[in-house]
Amino acid sequence: MNWQRPDGRQPYQLRPVSFEQNFTRYAAGSVLAKCGDTHVLCTVSVSQGVPRFLEGSGKGWLTAEYRMLPSATQQRHDRELIKLSGRTQEIQRLIGRSLRAAIDFDILGERTLTVDADVLQADAGTRTTAITGGFVALANAISKLIQQGTLERSPLTGQIAAISVGLLSGEPFLDLDYVEDVAATVDFNVVMNQHLGIIEVQGTAESGSFTRQQLNQLMDFSEKGIQQLLIAQRQAISDWDKLQM
Amino acid sequence: MNWQRPDGRQPYQLRPVSFEQNFTRYAAGSVLAKCGDTHVLCTVSVSQGVPRFLEGSGKGWLTAEYRMLPSATQQRHDRELIKLSGRTQEIQRLIGRSLRAAIDFDILGERTLTVDADVLQADAGTRTTAITGGFVALANAISKLIQQGTLERSPLTGQIAAISVGLLSGEPFLDLDYVEDVAATVDFNVVMNQHLGIIEVQGTAESGSFTRQQLNQLMDFSEKGIQQLLIAQRQAISDWDKLQM
Amino acid sequence: MNWQRPDGRQPYQLRPVSFEQNFTRYAAGSVLAKCGDTHVLCTVSVSQGVPRFLEGSGKGWLTAEYRMLPSATQQRHDRELIKLSGRTQEIQRLIGRSLRAAIDFDILGERTLTVDADVLQADAGTRTTAITGGFVALANAISKLIQQGTLERSPLTGQIAAISVGLLSGEPFLDLDYVEDVAATVDFNVVMNQHLGIIEVQGTAESGSFTRQQLNQLMDFSEKGIQQLLIAQRQAISDWDKLQM
Amino acid sequence: MNWQRPDGRQPYQLRPVSFEQNFTRYAAGSVLAKCGDTHVLCTVSVSQGVPRFLEGSGKGWLTAEYRMLPSATQQRHDRELIKLSGRTQEIQRLIGRSLRAAIDFDILGERTLTVDADVLQADAGTRTTAITGGFVALANAISKLIQQGTLERSPLTGQIAAISVGLLSGEPFLDLDYVEDVAATVDFNVVMNQHLGIIEVQGTAESGSFTRQQLNQLMDFSEKGIQQLLIAQRQAISDWDKLQM
Amino acid sequence: MNWQRPDGRQPYQLRPVSFEQNFTRYAAGSVLAKCGDTHVLCTVSVSQGVPRFLEGSGKGWLTAEYRMLPSATQQRHDRELIKLSGRTQEIQRLIGRSLRAAIDFDILGERTLTVDADVLQADAGTRTTAITGGFVALANAISKLIQQGTLERSPLTGQIAAISVGLLSGEPFLDLDYVEDVAATVDFNVVMNQHLGIIEVQGTAESGSFTRQQLNQLMDFSEKGIQQLLIAQRQAISDWDKLQM
Amino acid sequence: MNWQRPDGRQPYQLRPVSFEQNFTRYAAGSVLAKCGDTHVLCTVSVSQGVPRFLEGSGKGWLTAEYRMLPSATQQRHDRELIKLSGRTQEIQRLIGRSLRAAIDFDILGERTLTVDADVLQADAGTRTTAITGGFVALANAISKLIQQGTLERSPLTGQIAAISVGLLSGEPFLDLDYVEDVAATVDFNVVMNQHLGIIEVQGTAESGSFTRQQLNQLMDFSEKGIQQLLIAQRQAISDWDKLQM
């Protein structure tokens, strides 16, 4: 029997995507990214200096932090106070790694970009929404740094987007919502650049295992989803042509 | 010489106030409260059970948590991870104390209301905005509990609002923004109920001291500000008449 | 019905106050301050250097720490180990703020004064006893620094004392003990200088609310109490005339 | 130019693999697993009871902890004391997830298996060695539980092994050592079962990106490596035929 | 050359010892114990219940906590907040172990005695003063429990005292002060009961080593010191005859 | 009635002792030390620099860390994560103190030696095995530093070994195993150098007390045990003659 999507979407169809830019005013970039009912506030802040291991190298750095507000989920969850959960740490490491793939750090110089991804509302796919929305905030921040004369030229070397895909009843479905995420037997997250070059792939069988053929189907769906996200990002970023290297 | 307000307001004039209700969808109450450029997401979540010291008493409880997103301020600040700062703890204790003054906990029964005040953008007055907006979210949550049949009648015994006021060049000014907050010699926060009964008053001389006469002026201004906030809250809460005891 | 004070005091009467100076021998100032059965060991230590934000400014700093010994209360309470409670942090911030109001930090120079207030026995009013006794220890420490030739002249710009006052059965009472503190509907703490200029006022309605008129009564009582404390401090500090600026 | 392996291995060749069973005597299973110079002590302990979310379900649980001894690496590294690093948490979550895929928890009953993977010596591939060696320790522990009569039949539903593979100079190489791991542009870890069904795949481009074709090559190499590891495991586990469901 | 004691004492002479009982009023036992300039506030609190490992055994427990106030030492030292130092933990474990040797826990019943040793002023020998003074507080607390009718008879099975002794210039000296403690090459702490039975002996060569003959001399001195302390304790405890089993 | 040793040893007989050198390859010294079923991996790592209090002194330092693997004991125990237990801290402080007694830190120069003692399997006597085995690892590390030319001559000033001894049924027994350790009424640990000079002695009466005569017997047994360990160490260290000062 086939999986019927709760919102009637086609298997390869994304949820509605939007990027509300300048959502807050003090960070260099600030985007409220929405993929369906998943809403992530992505901001990019700029500071002088770099972590110790890069001091004197002339290179910059990008780091990411990820959190969910306690009321973002259907049941309120506690804030992580004394220590971060393994899940949170995995996600913020993934966001940082993914967005660093878009930057030439020699051009950025000894500055640190901090991406804060704060999930205001969670309906699955928060990490991929954080990456995709985080890239838009990153482009906005770079744009502002150039306008201010802080940077002479853009350090952006590529465009980065991410999507989730899963197996339900053995078939692939793109951009799972919470109900689907719980039901899926395989959970997959893929990060790609503007040429559909793979930056990161993470796939887990929640029950059973999956085949090489299914891996290929999941990658095919991911490519379809990411192509649409790349277009949506470029539409949102008004000065994209100038920022691209 | 007199203080000229950066935005040209009269000394007794509030910044524009608004309450965007149902800003997120999973919490029982969710309000994006804005006082000028200070934006606080106030949510109210409901859970069964109460803290240990109330178990078996038949009474409910209300607790509050307060945080600023790292990008809320002009310079990004670090998240509080291992321990909360004294400032954060003071503020969340104040929010909890203030909103508990609006509830009859016998009527609420053994449930806990958790108010989360997450500052998305900070231009001073975040604690008072959290209280004033938190009350609107609280009313929304109570309303939903009654509609769901969880509660038979409203446990709201009063209306709560809060405002800041300060002395600049020896004169009182209402609802300080960040520039004013830094310049003020006396910093005052007042919480009142619908009868202008005082729930909490906290005043600190940042330099020098202040007189009994100035204390009276600060209280006069506070009353003016809170009267306006009480009206704005009632306008925002559509079913206010039914919720009020 | 009127409140009968457990120890038969008049409403405006303080508990017996004493300052045992040089209670320990290594700190620059060391005072065992007693307000009735509340006993607080207040010490002032001096160290070279200042916190980072003041380095190179030529200005000094004063910071305070507050703790209760576990056996100070009627039921033993646990030590705060991993993190300080909100209450403890609020109190030590208040002590620091209050005593900083007595110092000219340009005259002190780049030194840090650390006030440790350790409650040996607690019968309410520990924070105000810590401030009032802490001022005596501060004066002793300044005196020693001048005698040692470390300071040429006194950086003391004022005298600081603090008192609690509360509403019981709607009437004001000065300097509550533990039984009264629990019964009070409004809890008030006031810090003033030698001119009865207000340094800090904090008032909380534990139940219900209070009026502007009651606020005035509470302030009247506070003034009466602080006047007596100022006299007691000056009697205790033998070289007060030389220390005062 | 092609990559020359430091130890002269063929691209698809594993390092020498061995499993020293009963390395310590108190844990139910204890294996010193070696892949070349990477040595991981894998133990499996059994305790009554399960985490809260499984209580009363009749189902068991398996959890994993991973640490490196401070002297395991070429430069001594500090122990993780206050909190675990993101890397450590990611790895121990991966080990747990992977080995849970081999167990029927209804047959295990309400018991918890704890896999401890302590790296005594690290030359890359510690997480995959922990999984592959952890499976052998798991089989030993199950065997002992059956011999003791604690379990009537084996809850093992499959065999699990893991391998690393990477791209160097654009070509795939199996089972990287430390020098290779540092030089690789793509780092891949794959977990499979006895049918080469995929349990987990994690691939990261350390610089640039990789293509769908390269993904396929990496998966081909992984299959080759895992087939050899599956054989080595079965040779080590003397009573494998009885344990397999 | 021989060591000249700073205060002119004979090698086998103790510093003046005193026990100020009922120093604070809420704990069951409260003693300000002084050995020269070392002042330790020792309190004993009683609570119902025992640690988990004793629940249902009918036996009681005694535990100890030890801290120095920050201003107790010649240079102010920081409070131990996130974690206790090894030194603090060693000392509080020693105090607990030593005083448990004086109690029959079957007679105490399922109660916990908590000994808090807070050093107000430190001139070496704080741990031995805490044990010797802690025993007096313990006797006071037992006495009060019997008077209250909580206990029918005394669970005290013995008397416990402790002393430090050290080698300076190769010769033994009793009850070192701070200057001597720093200069000593061997540092020894001994805990004994009323029959001079050894409860604990801890000796460390701070430089070089010491001989069996010196060990004997150190033990001889310890016996002399403890005999005097046992007398002083008995003189302080007015109802000692009734408490002794 | 006399105690019968579980393994039939004579009262003064050690368990079999062995030192497997170069057990791991990256630390300067690495020894798997075994005393019967107690197995401790002792490694010594060398780093430039010293703790703050020694900077610029020209002197080096030695520090020790001690842990048990969770599966080392008969029942798995949890790892110490947020804070170390008092027992762990006591032991690692003892190991450090003991091995520092073997080093001339002026000859070592401003380097830090870190001794890691990780217990792989625990059958009592882990701290003494860590010291005795740690000394062998230390000698190996010094030897390597001389061969590398880092050190011109050996900073080893002595040889250090440690043993446990206990009272069972009132009689002394050497080198207790776990069953004996639990049954012993007095638990004793002694550290000595090559001349049987005492470095540290720690004795605790677990129940009752012990006499001066028993103390002497325990010391006699300790000397016997340590003489054997000193011989075993010298046999294991092939270049001992060159390392000894």
C-alpha cells in the first residue's frame, strides 16, 4: 500500500518555501525561513577575529549555533542548559560545515561569521531549513559588508541548499513533515551546491535497511528538491548576480 | 538642559505597542509583542502536574523563562549555556511573580503554565514588554483551555501590565529606548494591575541617588503608561469580557 | 485586626543592632553584623587589578558575594554548588550595586574590593544586614588601606544603609523577622545614603497589591529605620570623621 | 597524480583486522578490536531494566558510550570532563544506532545492553572499528546470556559491520589511516548488515564536493570492505551459527 | 639547627584550644572550635531518612561537608563553585569517616546527621580542628535529641579527636601553624579514639622521605596531643557522662 | 579464626606482577601493569611548558589522572562526567605526589609529564598498581627523552613503588584482592622509595580501631612487599642502571 501524504503533496513536491528577509534589524543578515510549518529564524553576525587555530593565517571562519525555542514543538520541551544534546550538537556542526563550503575564507579575512538558527516552529526538516535559510541570511550579510565597504568583493564561492527525503512504505518522498518523519523507515538529509555537487549526505535506516537502488532513488529526489530550493534562494536574494564569484 | 528624546516622543509618551497573536501554532498562547523596536515572543504552554511543593494541594502554578536570542542586540552576545546570568534569573523571576498575581490557582487546578519570553530584538524594556505581552498570551491560553473544555471557568483574577520609566537630566521619561536607558541615572520598572494596584516596583540609581519627590513623579508616569497598556491589551484580547472574573 | 509583633516591638522599631569589628583577622575589613537573630559575617578583601572592562581606566571596582551557611536556617538547606540560585544572585548583585554607590573609583585606583557576606544565622533581613554591615567593613578596610599608605585619601563618598519593611494586615512594620516576613503581604527593601537619598527600592506584593499611599507609608518607615542605622554605623566606626569625604 | 598509500596497500585493501576476545573478565562481552594501529576495547555489559520511555513495554534497549584515552593519539588530548564534544556524542549515537539494528528487543526483554568503546590507540577509523568490534563483543555477551540461561534464544537478527572510505586525489581508498584521513577530500563512513543492506551512510566533503558517480564508487568500495569484515567477524565468533536467528 | 617555633611553644605543646558552644541557634549542635588562630564553625543538623543504600536497613548515617570562607586565608581565595577541589573532597571525606567511628548507627535509627565544618579563619590544622570540634558539636546534638525524646539513648560509642604533627629539621612538632606547615618536610594527621586506638593515619613526605623511627616519633607526639584534646572535649561537654555508652 | 586467602597465598605473598611495556605506541611511556587480576594501563606523556605557578622557574612538573573504565568492575559503573568523585580525586592526587618524589624537576626543565592511569580491570589495589606501574612507564619515558636528545641526563632521583596491606581477623595480609579488601577492618596503602624511605602512608580503620603494634606489623609487611616490587621494576626496566642518578 502506498503512503498518502497528509497534505496531499506529490512524492517529489516540496512544501511552500519562503524567506522573509530583514526579519530583525541588528544582525548583518536576518531571515525568517519557512518550509511549510517549519519556521527558522536564521541570522548572521560578523565579528572581528577568528578562533585561536586561525589567528595570523589571514583566513576567516564561519560557525553555527542551532536551538529550538521550547514552545516550537507540539509538546513544550525543556531548554538545553547545562549541556547540549547530541542531536543539537550534530545539527549545528552540520550547519557550520555546510555553509563553510560556500565561502572563500582568504577573501573574508580574519573575521568570524556566526550563523544562529533558532527554530520558532518545528514541523520536521529544521536542520535543512536552517541550512537553506542560513544561506540566504549569509548572502544578505555579505551584501551588507560590501555596501559598508568592509569587504571589497564577495567571498561567496557557491550556493548551498539542503533537503530531507525519506522512505515510506519503501518509496521515496521529498521534504517530510513531522507525521511523515515519524513514519519513515529511512531518513535522509542531503546538502548540495549550485552544480548539485554533494557537500554532505547522511542517511539512517530507522528500521530495517535500504538498498543501493533505494539510495539512488533518494539521491534523485534530493536533486529535484534542491534544484527548486536553489531557484527560490536566487529569487529571494535581489543582488545575487553581484555576490556570486 | 533638557533631554531630547531620540524619536521625538513626549516625556510621557509610549512607543508604538502591538500584539501579534497566534504567531506560532503549537503553544496554547503565542504572541509577538512589540514596544517600538523591542520584540518579544511570548508563549504560554500548559502541562499537567505542578512542582513538588504543590503536589496534592489542588493548586496550579505558573513559571516563566526569559532569554534573548544572541542576535537580538546590536552586538551579538553569547548564549547562556552552563549557567544563567544574574540578570536573566532576576528577569524571569520577575515575570513569573508578576503574572502569578493574575491567576487564581485553585481554579486552575494542578496544572503548570509555562511562560516563555524569547527576545527576538532588543531596544530596552524587554522585561516589561515580556510581562505585558505575556499577559496577552496568558489570556489567549486560558481562552483556549476553556474552549477545549479543560477549564470550566477562567482563573484570571486581574490584568497585569508593566512599564519602564527613568530619570534623564533629573526629569522623568516613560518607556525608555536603548539610548535613553544607557543615559538614565535612575532606572525604574513598575508592574501594576487593572486598578493601578502596585504588584512590583524596582528602582535603581545608576549614579547618585533620587528623592522622595522624584519617586512620586516616576510613579505618576508609570501609572500613565500602564493605563495605556491596559487599554491596548483589552483591545487585543477579543474575548476579554468572558475571561475576566 | 492588628498585627502583634512576636517580640513586642513597636511598628517602627528596629531589632537590636551591633557590629563586632575585626571578627576575623586576615581580611582588610571584617565585621560580624547582627540585626536581632540575623548574623552576617561581612568581610572586605582588597586585590590589585580590576575586571577586564575597567583595565587601563584608572578606576577601581567593588564586587560582592553572598551565601548562607547550610546551618543558618531553621531547616538545614543544601549548599549551592553547580549554580547559584536566582535569589542568591539577585542579593549579591544588590549588595554590590549598593556599596558601589559609596565609592569614588577614581580615588580607589585600579584595585578591586570584594565584599563577602556570609550569613551565619538567618532570621530575615539578611540582605539588608549584609549591606549595612558591609558598609562598616568597607569603612574599616579603607581605614586600613590609608594607615598602610596604600591609599592617600579616602574614596568614600557617602554612607550606605539598608532596611526591610513590610505590610502586615495592611499596616507597615519595620525590620521584619522571619515569622513576620512569611506573614507579610508586601515585602520592601530600601537602600539609602546619609542624606536619605534613595539608592535602591524594591517592593513586591506577595499577595494582592498595594496603593500609592501605602508606598508612601513604607518609604516613611524606611527613612526612620535608616536614620537609626546611619547613627549606629557612625558610632561603630571610630575614625568616621577622617574617612568621610 | 595518484595517491601512494603510506603502508603500500591496494586502494581496496583493508588493514589487518583482529578481535582479541575476553580481553577483560568482568563484562559479559569484551573484545580488543584492532584495525591496523587503531585499537578499541569494546565491552558489552548487561543490566536489568530499561530507560523510562520503554518501561513496561517488554522491550529491551542498547546504548553506547565512546571515549578515547588521553594517550591514544599522537599528541595527548584532554579528557572530556564537564561536557562531551560534539564529535564524541555523534560517534556514540552512531554506534548505538548501528548495533541496535542487530537486535530484536522483544526477545531481549527489559534488559539494557551497554556497549563501551574505549579507544586505546587511534590511527583513524575508530568509530567503524568500534562498531565492527562492538558487534563481536555483543555476540559474545549474547552467547554468555544464553549459556547462563538468562536468555532462552538469541535476539540477534543480523550481523553489523562498518568501514571508512575516502577520496584522495579524486580516487576512492578503503579503510584510511590517520595520514590518509587528514589528506582526504571526502570522508565516508558506511554501516551495513550481512546482506549488505545499508544501515547508515555518512559522507562529508572536507573540501569541494563530490559527484553521484563518486558516491557510487565509494559505496562499491564500502561493500568490498564490509564483506571482508563480515567474514572476519564470523571466524572470530565460534558459536556464530547458534546465535544467528 | 633546630626549628624555633614562631610562638615559642614546646615541640609537644598544643595551641590554645577552646569550644564555644551554641554559637548559632538553629542547628542541633553548633560549636565555634578554635585551635590557636584556626577557627572552625562546626554544626550538626539532623534530618529524617538516610541515603538510598541504607533505606530500610534501620541504620542511620553521618555525612560531612567542609569549606573555607573566601576571607579565611591571608590572601582571599575564590569559592569552589562548579566543582569541589580534590583537597576539599579529601577533607570532608576524612571528617565524615572519622566521626562515623563514634556512632552506633543501629541506635541512631534511620536519621542522617550532617556535620558542616566552615572555616572562618585558617592558620593550618583546619581538618583536625574540624574533627575535634565536630565531635563536640556531635555530642551536643545527641544530647539535644535525647532531651527532645527523639532518641531514647545515646548512640555515641566513643570519643574522637584529631591532631596534626610534622617534621621540621628532622624533628617532630605537634599542632603546626601555617608558617610551620609550609616549612615542614613531613605532614601527618592522626585521628584516634578515647583509648588512643588509631582511626586514621595519613602521612606525606613533602620532600625526601621519612624512616620507621620517625614514624614512631610522630605517633608518640600524636598520642600526647590527642590525650590533651580528649580532656578538653570532655571538659566542654557538660553531660559527657550521660552520653558515653 | 584465621583468614584463609581465596587464592591460597601466604599472608606476606604478593599476587603475580608483570609490566607489559610499549603496550600502546604514541605515549612516551606505556605500560600495562598487572597485579593479579588488577590491570592498569599506565602511560606517560610529555609536553612543553608547566602550570602557571612554575612558569619561569626552570622547573618541570608531573601530574596524574586516574580513571576506571566502566566495565572494569564486576558491576558496570557510570563514567564520572560532570565532576570527579572524591575517591578519584584522592587517588590521582596520591599518584602524582608519589611519582613526583622520584624526579629532580630542575633537571627535567620546564616540561610537564602527565601520567594517565586507566584501570582496564579492577580486583583491588588499583591505586598502588597505578603507582608501581606508573613508575615503570615514567622510566621508559625518561629513557626515550634521553635517546631523542631532549634530555641530557636522567632526572630520576629514586625508585618508587606502592603496596596495599590490610588487617583481616586482626592479622596483617599483603596485597589484598577485592574479596579481601571488602572483608578487611583496616585498609593501608604505603608508598616507599628504593631505600624503603616512606613517601606516603595512609591507613583507615573501616571498623573499630587499630593499635600501635598493629601499625608496626602493617609497616613490616609493606616493606616486604615493596622490596619485591622494587626488584620486579628493575628487572622490567632494561636500562635501569643508566637512568638511576
